[in-house]
Amino acid sequence: MVYVIYALLSAVFSALTAILSKVGLKNISSHSAVFFRTAVVLVFCWVIVFASGAHAQISDISGQSILFLTLSGAATGCSWLCYFKALSIGDVNKVAAVDKSSVTLTMIIGMSFLNESITAFKIIGLSILTAGTYLMLEKKDVRLSKQKNSWFLFALLSAVFASLTSVLAKIGLQNIDSNLGTAFRTAVVLVFAGIMVLITSAKGKKAKASGEGAAISPNVGDESAKLPLDTDGETAKLSRDIGNEVSPLQKRGFVGRMTKRNSLFIFLSGIATGLAWLCYFRALSIGEASVVAPLDKLGVVFTVLLSWIVLKERVSPKAVLGLILLAAGGIMAVF
């Protein structure tokens, strides 16, 4: 079961992505960080493709693989866009609760439509993992939405698209090198990341023009990113342009205050994200989505542990219980 190792490595690298982002990506728009990080991932993946000789298979890629990998990348982008929209009109803790159900959906789809094994341990693991996910959600004091119903639709669509990311990728990766497939779909994801930056930039300019300040944007990272990254990176924050001397990109509202430190950590988090995606889609190509997805979710556990050790962040007893259930559910899904 080599794919289990790849899935666990994906979780570790996703956790590193979250920590690097937390430490180094300050005073910069979260969407801009995602865009530049995805660009690093794209370059890194293609370097791996050429280094491994997988580029020789480019001419052999079938139309079906191209279609499903493109749809997978588009699903990732649509998930981000729907999550962003849901956060802009709904309460953060409610939106995150619905969005986090993507792993459950992936397991159900995998067992129902991909003819993957259905075992008692996997069903129990799915239930435990779902319970652990909701325990990890912290209640926050957030503004009430004027549009109380539409946020749920967008949050649900975010979860569905995030789930489809894995399912479509598994189909598209059949009879193709997983590194090549990952590099191909990353290009599609980059396009959607660019769209998110443009939308955020336009809303930021509109807000400034009306004297409302900066727009609200979600800190989306992995797969991890769905991606994301928290490992899930699902918090809302207010961002403002800081400083007097700004670059052309800053003047256009694409980034906040980009420093050498920001550039370094964007590069490092991009490498970590690239490794996470390469491992995740390698695991998907040879293993079951209903097993790979929950194992990858262990990235949340690793992230919290690293944040406790490195960043000295506190973890509530409720969150600790959630972490234990996440780990137990992910492990049980293997059997």
C-alpha cells in the first residue's frame, strides 16, 4: 500500500505549507499569495516532469485525460470562488462547517461511483472523521449576513467542487504519469487563482472609492488545498495596503506590502504545496480516493501540532478531541 505513504507525505507537506504561510505571508493579500504560490507550484511541477522524463509522454496523453484533468483543475478554482462568495455573505464558522464536508463527500462518491471497497472500518472511519471535523470548528463572533440563505448554497457548492477535484483527477490520471497530470491541472488552477486576484482587486478599488476600506477575503491555501491551506486556510481577514512606497502591482491592488521575506516564504510554501500536490495525486493515481482523501486530512492534525510547537498557539480541549477523532477516522479508513 505505497499510496498510503504518498497520502501521508501529502498531509505533512500541506502542514508545512500552512506554517510557512502563517509565519511569512503577512501584509499581503491572501488571494495574491495563492496566485504567486500557485505559479511557483506550476514551475516546480514542470521541473519535476522534465527531470523525471515524464515530458516524453505529453504526446501520448489521451483526450479523456486532458478533459478530466482540466475539469479537476477547474473544480479546484470553482471551489475557491464559491468559498470566497460564501464567506462574503455568510458567517465564517457556518461556511467552514459546510465546506469541510468535502472529505465526506469524496469518500461517499469514491465508494458509490468509482467501485471502491466498502468496509465496516471505512464507514466507521468516515463517521468519526466527520465528527472530528466539526469539533475542530471554533465558534467566532462574526457579522450577521443580510443574505441569510444564499451563503449555504455557495458553501455547499464549494464542498462539492472540492470533492470533485479528487474524483475527476483520479479518472484523469489513469494511464498517465501522475507528475505530468499534476503539472497540467496546476496550470488550470493558476488561471482561476488569477481570476480570484482580479475579483478581489476590483472589490478593493470599489470599497476604497466608496470609503469602506478594504474588502474581505478568505485565506485560501491546499488541497490542500482545496486548497488552500490552513491546511484549509479558512478564515476571513481584513487586508489593507500598507506603506508609502508601492510597486506597480501594489498600485493595481494585486498585492499588499511585498517584501523579500514575503517572496522567500511564497517560494518555500510553493515548493511545499507542490510536493503536497505531487504526493496527493500520485496517491490518487494508484490508490482509492475514499482512503487517500481522509489520510490527506491528517494534514490538519500535523498543522495544529506544528503550530503548537513552532508558533506556541493554544489548542482548546474541544479541538484536541477533534484532532484525535480526525486521526482515528483517517487511520480506520485504510482498513
